[in-house]
Amino acid sequence: MTADALAAALRAHAAGLYPLEAGVDLLITSGTILHRHDFTSRFIGHHTSGSNDTAMAAIDWHAAITALNAGQLPCSGGERRILRLAASLAAGIPVDLHDAVTGLDAPNTHHLITAIEHASGKRPMTSGYS
């Protein structure tokens, strides 16, 4: 599955649940984690839904964070921060904001702020959701 198709399938699964949409979008906009086979093959499940067999995908947030905590998912500092923040938004997994926000670059800080606004119901016009 291409990165674009995976993003669409993740968005289809999350549609209508603002915190889940926000977490998914944060991963998508960060631009790295969803391009990693070691992440997508282990922590994303695929299925179809509806009469038109819409492709959907769901992230097992708890399994991903458990693997990250156990050192079984090597990540750069930025990837680790974004994954923890996305999992917190999407699945309510606690995150240490002092650790997770410190060191974010400007684009990812912007993506995080957008995700927080989205989770609170202030969906941006450029969102991938209708």
C-alpha cells in the first residue's frame, strides 16, 4: 500500500472521532513514521468497510507505545516524540509533555498545535476529513 493510500485508509477509519483524527493526522503530517515498514507492518491493521469496500486501516497505539518503551521500535528523537503525542491524542495514552514537546522542530510544533485544535473540535479547513 502506498503512503498516500495508507493515509487515506487511516483517515477513513478515524473519520468522525476528532481525537483519533488528530492523532492520525499528526503521524501523517510528520512525514516519517508511516514510511517505515517496521512500523506499518507491525502496528497497522487493514480492513474494508461498507458496500463499496472502502479501504480502512487502524493503528494499534498501545502495542506501538509498548514496543517503543521496550526498545523494540528504534526511533529518532523526533519520531519518538511525535508517536507519543499522536498516541496520547488518539488513544488517551499518557505522555510526558516536558519530554515530548521539548526538542520539536518548528514544523512539528505547528502540526501538534493543529492536532490539538482538531481534537478539540476546531477542525482546520485543510483537514483530510469531510
